[in-house]
Amino acid sequence: MSGRDPVRTRPRLGAALLATELTVLFRRKRTWAMLLALAAVPLLIGVAIRLSSDGGSERGPSFLTQIAGNGVFLGVAALVLAIPLFLPLTVGVVAGDTIAGEAAQGTLRYLLVAPAGRPRLLAVKFLGAAAFCFAAPLVVAIAGFVVGSVLFPIGPVTLLSGDQVPLADGMLRLLAMALYVGVAMLGLTAVGLFVSTLTDVPVGAMAATVVLAVTSQVLDQLPQLAWLHPFLLSDSWLGLVDLLREPPGWSTFGGNALLQVAYVVVFGALAYGRFTTRDVLA
């Protein structure tokens, strides 16, 4: 039988395209610069607390005041402090650049010539940005644990509920929190993907995505809009601390996942509708 089997060729093409996307994304100096900046967050927190005269202020969340006594909490504090701005900023940069970046460089037309097609290319771009969503908080958590173990003692972890768990359990909970944050950023990634299909200016798409993330958080702080809060992109972002209770707040994890899936479906459909009907001239 001559020729290639299209049923087999397309999945292989999609996998190859995704591998190329991930390779390009994680080889960029900009990507590494953002990951290093995220890794610096726990370093700065740890050094500040280590150099403070009282080993940490009594103000703030309880896990923040426990860093001096157990370095595991440095990773927790870094995730909580990074999620309102630093993580949305980096995710917004990656998501906003997905389609608009290719259009600005003049490579989008050549990508569409390939047999992959527009829907497959859009899916690959989302998956590439989604990979960064999980890599970013994982870097923060790992850097926090490493820096915390160097600057402070580590041992059994006292949870927010007052229960004490072994160090290994505490490390698993820290990884679960990083996973929670990665899931929490998926909705923003879908929003950024949609915005990226609307323009050929990547900087504009990046800025718009970050502004939408900040706007969601501002609206989430207004008690007059309590009816709107459950539908906001950022409503469950800080629910990761429920994983530091006994038993862990898996219901919060599930609620966050459902909210993000809803955003992925809605804005993924909008991105699909826009991208598949868009005229690509460059």
C-alpha cells in the first residue's frame, strides 16, 4: 500500500508539533529568566526572615510566621505570595505570546501550511502554555523547600488545623499545592490564548491577559459583588492553603479544577472560533 496512513500520520504530527513547541518554549532565554525570577521569590523571603532580628513577624498568616521554625513553610509562603501577581504575570506573558507571537514574527502562515491544521495548532499552543503553568509553581515550591532547608531547620510539619504530620507528608502537600496552583492558572492560559488570537501584537496580548487577571482579583475583593465571586477566574486561587489542614481540603481542589475547566472550555471555544476564521496574511 503506497502513501501514508492519515489516521496514523496526524497523531504523530501532533506529537511532533507539541514536542517542538515545548522545546522552543523552554529553550527561550525569556522563559528561563521568568523561572529564575520566580525562584528568587522564596530566596528573598527566606533571606529577609533569616536576617530579621525576631526570626519573623507575628503579623500575617500563621504559615508565614512558622518559616523560622520549619523551612518547609517557605515554599508554602512563596506560592501564596507569588499567586496574586508574579505567577499571573509570567503565565500571561507565555499565553499572550502563543498566537500573536507567531503572527508578529511572520511564522504563523508557515505553521498553518503544515497538515496539522488550525485546530491542532491551537491545541498545541494551549498545551505548551499549560506546561508552563505547572512548571512555574513547581519551580517556586522546589526553590522554597531547598532555600528553606538551607536557612532554617526542617522536620515534622504542624498543619493549620493543629495536627502534625511527618516531613515526607509535608513535602507531598507542598507538591500538591504546586499542582493546585498549576490547575488554577489554566483558566488564565485559555483567556490569554483567546486574546492572542485577536491581535498580531504579542505585547498587547500579554498586557491584556495580565490586566484581566488583576481585574478579577480586584473584583473578588469587593463585598458588593459577592454574587459574582464564585464565577471569577481568581476566586479559588488562594484555596491552596486548605491542603495544609487535616483532612486536606480536596473539595476546594475539585472546585478550583471545575472552575478552571469551565474557563478553558468557554475561552477555548472562543479562541477556536476566532482562529479558524481568521485571515492570516503574514
